[in-house]
Amino acid sequence: MMALSEAGCLVWRQNTGSLPDRNGRLVRFGLCVGSSDIVGLCSDGKFLAIEAKTALGQPTDAQLNFIKAVQRQGGRAGIARSAAEAVEIACTP
């Protein structure tokens, strides 16, 4: 996120999941199932979605579908395994 900010992006960590409240009711949070770990705006105003993965981590079908949906609408999205890859996704038109 720091590298993206230094590249001129405005980004937020976006957690998705669910937890029980004190009454045991399930409370869902986040944009939607499959939404990316980092969302924001590129320096040129385009929507940005970065799915952060380790070297061996594999995206779920829902994560791939979210990335494809962002790309279809003209945003920049992808899977990044390093800060450099995240910046490349954000800064490549």
C-alpha cells in the first residue's frame, strides 16, 4: 500500500468476511465475496483493485471474477505478489 501511495494512488485495505455479533447473528462486512484486498484510485482516477497473494497463493474463482468485472468496466485490477507488481498493475494503462 505504501508503494501504491508513493506511485500516486489513493488506496484502502478492504477486508471481506463475516463474524458473529454478541447475539450470535452473522454480520457480513466488505464489498462483496471475492472483492480485492486493496481498492482505490490510480493517479489518473481509474478504479484500482489489487488481490495480494503470496508466492504460492492461488486466487479463488470469486476473486478472479471480481478482477475481470473491474477490468471490463475500465478499471485496473490484478493479482500482485509484490509491491512492484501492484504498482505495475496500477500504473500500466
